[in-house]
Amino acid sequence: MAQTIWIQRLDNTQKSQAEGMDFVCVHLHQRMDQVGKLTKEKGWNLVPNATEKDGTAHKAVCCDSCAKNYKEGSVRLAKEPVHA
């Protein structure tokens, strides 16, 4: 069974820091909240077709851990901030 990868939507100003991706994994989002910007210290993996179980695809940036565990259909959208 694949590990669930929680992603959160970025606002327009944050998208410019994320190389045009619309979403970021909760680990990178948490770090962004701590330092005020996206950083590459936990890894930087572009996943342009991160898919949910229903096939919906999202452009996301994931940390090394999430990228390693990513399997098609393992992404879920966080409606509210998820504390990693």
C-alpha cells in the first residue's frame, strides 16, 4: 500500500518560488512557514503529474522523502494546513 502524500496549494506569490508548480508537500510547506520562503534543504523534486486516486493530476514540488514514496494515485489535497 502506498504512503499518502499530502499536498497544499500555493498562492500566486509562492508559485514563483516553486518553479511554476501549484502545490507543495506538507514537509516543504511546513518549512516554508518556519523560514518564510520555500527552501531546497529537504530536497526539491518536481512532480508535474502528481495524481490522486481518482486520476486528478496536480503540479507539485515534493521533498526527498515524499518523492521517494510517491506512487501514482497516492496524493491527497490538504483542505487545511497539515502539521507534518
